[in-house]
Amino acid sequence: MGRWRPPAEKSTALITRAGHDRLKAELDDLWRVKRPEVVKALAAAAAEGDRSENAEYTYRKKQLGEIDRRVRYLSKRLEVLKVVDAAPSDRQAVFFGAQVELENIASGELVRYRIVGPDETDARLGWVSIDAPLARAMLKKRVDDEFEAPLPGGTVRYAIIEVAYPSA
């Protein structure tokens, strides 16, 4: 059986300036710091003799492959990403980069999200991808608008309380 996988879904090629800078810094760190360290450690492990029973050699070889895979991905991805660092002309509506406060209509719970690119999502910070169903549902909505979002636990109704665009 082959290792064929269906092609991944195309993700939106938008990113904030801070997200782009983080990806560039990660690529630079991998290429200039981590990869040379692993290559040195791999050479030292290879010099120890029999590679078939050398766990350190196997580990370093695998680690180098993972670093090279990530470097290849980041190099290609950074070429196609479009940095969005300006707020839209209509700052009252929800678009890419917006920080949105929502109220769950059923429970009254308030939540805050920021709509970012798929390469910079972070659930702990409340950063949701523009490709996510929640973000898609709230795009172009304004304060006091209500919308339904298809979430894994079922459809949830939200009301938009506040829309803001961070300056950075």
C-alpha cells in the first residue's frame, strides 16, 4: 500500500505582520542555529561506529529530517503569504485582524477572539483562523448583529458586542 494522501485543503494566505515576523524568525532559528547543532551531533554519532545499533545516530537523523521538512515548508509558505497590516476602511465590521467580543445568546457568556491567518492560530490567546467556521460566520457582521456558528458541539448563536482592530 502506498503513502498517498489527498491534497490538503488550500488555506487562506493572509497573515498579520507579527505572525509573519514570527515565522521568519522560526525559519532563521532553524536554519542558522538548530540545524547546525543537529548536523554536528549527527556527525559525532556517526563517528562512533556501527550505525545499525546506534540510537543516537537514528535519533539525530530523524531530528534532521524534521528540521529540513519544517524549513522547506516555511520557505515555501513565506513566499505565498500576504501580510495584512492595515485595518479595513470600515472599522465597524468584522474582517481579518479584528478583535471581536461575542456574547453566547443561550448562556450569556462573553468570549473574545481575534481573527488571524491559519499559520498563527492559538487557542490559548483566542486567536482563531479566518478559515474556521466561527470566523467565517462572523465576517462582515457589525456590533449588535446576531449570527449562528456551526461548532463541533452544535450550532451556537452569538451576538457581537465589540469590534476593534489592534494597532500592531
